[in-house]
Amino acid sequence: MMSPGAAVTVALTALRVNALRSFLAMLGVIIGVGAVIVMISVSQGARAAVEEQISALGANTLNVRPGSRNMGGRRGGAGSAQMLSDADAAALRDEVPYITAAAGFMSERSVTAVADGMNWSSELMGSHPDLFAIRGWTPAEGRFFDMTEFDGSARVAVIGRTVSRELFPAGGAVGAALRINGVPMEIIGVLEERGQSSWGQDQDDIIIIPTTTMRGRVSGMNWPGVRDPVQTITLQIDSARNMEAATAEVEEVLRIRRGISPGAEDNFSVVNFAEFLRARSETEQQLGLLLGITAAISLLVGGIGIMNIMLVSVTERTREIGLRLAIGARQGDVRNQFLVEAVVLCLTGGLMGLGLGIGAAYWVQSLEIFQVSVEPMIALVAIGAAAGVGIVFGFYPAHQASRLNPIDALRYE
């Protein structure tokens, strides 16, 4: 009986004899495995990006924003309606039982921060203390501001890691003085590093101060007839199963507060970003499934190519098979020899496809169009699929070889 090592050696020798034909036979497997790697990596990356975005937004959150309004018979864009306010956030916190935290906030994209002779342009956010808990942010150094500082419009700031590195390269940001658009602030905390978002934004390039401080001392933001305006209110709901009920109650409270008559259109919007992102994730997963099926078809075509090549090999080596059977080889030995050849052929193609797929996945990531995630399990699945193709499509030629009659095989021309 031929040992497994000897069978592999014979298989490799047979493949080297017809190297070009072997490579062409493997091409379908190479492309199929490479496609599987890329498709699964992109699908996994999309799922990871969605989870990251949901985490950044906070678990079980709703965002409330002003809608549009009619101006002289013309509809304004989103956000053109009456602004929301800190009072709206407080009312929602008090009147909607499902809400555990509510925070109004506003932001300004580019402000100049100066400290110790260094300057840096960053995003400024005015926030309620609840926002830190809603977003799941934690301080790496120092602390966050509290309600006393919020109510007193204290000149305190929490900065992200990027701002800390740029303004205080030697460290020691907490307790240092900072000027934002010329207004002096004290840095009381540094956010834990969060890295880039899935859309490439640096989440650590941010300065957070109390909303009251931002309105009264920095930006002077106001809206006619609205006291303490905010651009957005973020709400944390106690449980995912209460999201729909909470949305309905939030809409009811705001319609009353904003004087919207029954039947009239809302001039605000309540958005469940997590639900939107999960729906997008499901769509991307379905697309990934379709692409994966396409890749599997490539593997199927590759397997048919392997079968054809193995059948040709059996025909070409009929006399060799007859000789082996004549000197005492069993049918199982012959079958196993050709089956090993098919598996080795597919595994070699699978390894080449694995390298091609991983390289292509990282190339796609470098384009910053998709986020990809190459996990070890993907490689194992791909190699397992290649071996499976070799066994399934190599069995018939191997079985045919083992069934040859030794005398007829030796007479074969």
C-alpha cells in the first residue's frame, strides 16, 4: 500500500511534468479562491464598519433634528425649521419614560485653538454632560465637565488625542490653558483615543466644551424666539425593544411643544441611525452573499477544469496504471494516487489564490472605498473549499483509473 508521503511525491512529480497544463487547470481555482477571499473580507469589513458606527453613536439612541420649513412658498432645506433647545431636551428627558439620558449639542467645524505658542484647527462641540455617557466616551486623562460647570457656563474643555498631541507634544495637557477663537479655557480632560471613523474622519480631532459656554462666550449662536438653541438632541433609550414606542412619544411631545396642529407635517425629524445602519448592513450582507455565490461558481468552474485535466491524465497514463495494477497495486492505491493529485493540484491553486485574494483585499482597502477585514478563519475556509473541490471533482477520474483492467491497460496505445 502506497504511503501518504509517497502519494504526495508522485502527485507533485506528475504535476511538474506538465507544469503549464497544471497551472491552467489551477487557474479557475486560483481565481475562485481569490474572489472568495476578497468578497468575504469586504463583507466582514462592512459589518465591522457598521458596528463601529453604531458604537460611536451610542447604543439605543435617537437623534432629533430640526426639519424644513416653507419660506415664501418655497421649502427650505433640512435644519431650516425652528431650532431645538436645551428645554426641549429636558422636557423629553422628563416626559418620555423610556429615555434615560438626553443631550443637546452643537458643533462648529473649524475653530482655532492656541496653547503654549502652538495652534491647531479643530472641530468644536458644545455639549451637555449626558452626551459623554450616551456616546460611551471615557476620559484617558482628567475628567469630564459636570452639571455645575454646564449651568455656570464654565470655561472648561475636554480635548481629543489628536488635539492633545498637536498642542502638547510633550504631554501635560490636563490643567493647561487653551484659547479657542481667543477665549481662554482650562483643559480638564483628554478623551480616550477612538481612531478614524469608517468614513475616514479623525474622531480624536475634537474639542468639547459646555453648550452654555459655546453659546455665551465662543460662537454666539442664537435663533429668534428660541432660548438656548441646539442643533441636535441625542436621546438614549433604556432598551432596544422600546425604540419604536419611544420614537412615537418623542414625536408627540415635540409636536405639542412646537405648536404643530393635528394633521400638519412635522418640522423636525427623529432618526434611529442604528436601525438605518443595521438595514444597510443587511443590504451589504445580501450583496456580499450574491458576490460570494459568484465566487463559488468560479470555484465550480475551476473544479470542472480539474476534472477534465485529471481525465486526460488518466487516459495518458493508462499503461502506467496497468503496470501498477499488474505488479500488485490495489484499486484503492490507484484511486488514492489520482485523488491525491487532484487535491494537491487544488491546494496549490488554493494557496496561490489565497495570496492573490489577500493582496487584492489590501489593495481595495488602500483605495479607501471599502473597509476590509481579513481574518485567519477566511483563509481556512478558502483552503478548505479548495481541498473540497479537489476531492469532489477528482474522485470520478480517480475512480475511473482504479477500475481499469490491467491487461487492457497494458495493451493501450
